[in-house]
Amino acid sequence: EGTQSTITQFFEGS
Amino acid sequence: LFHARFEQAGLVDAIKDLIQDSDFHCRDSGIALRNMDNSQVAVVVILLEAGGFLPYHCDRRLNLGISLTSLTKIVHYAGDEATLALKANDNPDTFNLVLECLQTGCIIKYDIKSRDIDQEHLEIPKTDYAATITIPSAEFQRICRNLSQLLESVANEASEERIKFSSSGDIGSGSATLRHNSDLTGPIALTISLKYLVNFSKATALSYSVTLSLSSEVPQLVEYKVESGFARFYFAPQIGE
């Protein structure tokens, strides 16, 4: 089983 | 002054379980929405170009903060066939929402207060996916709903000719396989939460087909093309499998 990542790990906020 | 009339109000229903409030960015080119879901694992991006509205008029940039929970309740009255019109004046503390049921001719008007929404703007990088597969949206929804009755997550495996959705849980396992004619750079396997796929597939009424863009260890993209625009759902991957 993997761990669910969050989208902010991939998309940067501005 | 801003005025837009939209004939696919069912779009609201497709995103209401993911995001509760959002800014609608209104420009002369059209309306855009980009927002993360509460659990920060998915992003919804919607672009509706001005040409998809009849009429569309926007003479300056405008951000309308709209409660999708409230908008859903309003739109739900007339279902997918409703026509939705948004109007705002130069001071957009409130906006007008006009809902027309095409079947009965009934028109309902609301004055809605624009909400002040603290929303982070996410930059979405261009991604080259290992697989981009287009399948009938109704089949995709059927598969997601069926597997989700008993199981929680789904493993997507794609090869040259077939995409396989397989899932296992306490009660056992299940799988569904579909043929496709899309190009792949190589075989791919990844796991995704069925609960979210079921949510994304609520956009089925918008488009005959759905495109899945998949790569290991980057967010997956589920895209529905609508008239003069799109609804895109990005979902963060499970890592360390």
C-alpha cells in the first residue's frame, strides 16, 4: 500500500 | 457589466462534492475556476470560453466568490437541462443568478452575496504523461461506481490495447477491462482512490468521452471536454508503493 500524497507536493502555490 | 448565460448547469453538480466555495474569475475571454479540494489531494480546473455562452459580455476583470453548495441547491431544481445566467454590476458585492427550466419555461431569479474566499492559486506545470487514454465517459462512471460499491481504491494498468481497473479489499477483489485506441509510451500501473474517481465521474453528462492522462508519481488528470472549454480533475498519486 502506498501513501496518499497531497497535490501541493506537485503544484506550487503563488 | 458582466452577463453570461450557460446551458450546461450540470457542471456545478460535478464539482460540488469536491469544493464548497470558489472564486469564479470572469474575463472577456471567458470564465475560469481553479481550486483545491478540502483534503488537498485534488484540484479542479474549469475553463469556459466566452464562445460557449449565449450571450457573453464582460467589460472588465471580475472575481465572483460563489458558494457551490448554495449554487448546487439552486441548480438542482431544474437538473442538467437548466440554463443558468450570471449577471453582475460594476460593484460585485452581489450578483444576479437567473435559472430557466427549459422544459417548463419557469424562471427563477436570485440576488446572491459574493463571498470573500481565501483561495490559494496553484500553478500547474506542463506534464508529459506516459499514457493518455480516451474512453466513453459513461463506461468510466459505471466502472468506478461498480467497483466502489465494495472496494476503496483502484489500480489502473494500461497496456497498448487495454486499460484495466482492478481493486481488492476485505471481501475479495474485482476488475474491469476496456479496450482503447490511444497511444502509450509504455505500460503503466498506478493506484488511485475510487471515492475521488466516482466524484470526478459526476461530470459524465457533460461529455461523451473522458480522457485519462496517467504517469507514475505525478498527479493523474481526468478531463472532460465541454463545449468551448473543459473540466479537468487532477489527483495526487499514492507514493511509495
